Amino acid sequence: MKLLTATLVKDPRQVTTKYGPKIVVDCRLESGQDVTVWQPENSQIINYGNGQKIALTLDSKGKYHFVETENKTAITTTIEPNNHQFNKAQKQEIASYIGQQKELLQFCWKEASMIDGPCTEESIEKLAMALYLSTQRKFKLA
């Protein structure tokens, strides 16, 4: 499996196939090669548009798959100072949760680092975060 970066050359579009509804995405790899990516109808890729960069994987069968990542440029949060005092039990629970999340993130990083082919530190970080977030979502850890 290889991790690749691609740029959308058209907006994603929904189509109906004999296998059901799908999302089709035309994109250009960093190498200049144009590829078409087929995704399930519930894929978050529908929220991306022409010109945006996305992460793809290339599997052993030669098929491209969208890697869901957080769109960091679209996220804006304001953190207000919090004067909340935690009791000892709450602090222990928080410390335990953080430890578990740290172990999960380390595991995802290790797995992302094992991808075949040349990968930049940035692409490994993006894949690790995608694995981490999708694992949290799938197993309802967040």
C-alpha cells in the first residue's frame, strides 16, 4: 500500500452504478498522472472541491482509495480560559484516558510508518492522524 497526494481536477460527482450509488472523483497525482477514484456514496470526499489536495492510498490491486483526514484549514476553535478545578478521581480518569489515546496514536503512527515506498514525514503524520481519527470513530472512543 502506498500513500499519495492528489489534487482534485473536478468537483466530486454522484453517480448510480449497477452496484448502487457511488461518488466519482477525478484527480491528478503529484507525478502528473490523472486518476479516477470511486468511493461509497457516504464518503466525506463529497465535501471537497476542485483544486483541493487529498490523500490517497494505492492498494496491491492498483485501486485508489480516499484517506479521510481532518481539514485543518476549515477548523477554527476558540479556547476560553477554564478555571475548573478537578477532584482527584477526575484527574485520574483524565490521565488514564490521555494515556490510552497516546498509546492508540503511537500505534497508528507505527502502522503508518510501515507503508511501502517513499513517504515524507508529513504524509506519515497525515495517515497516522487519519487512522487515529477513523479508529476513534469506528470504535466510538471519542
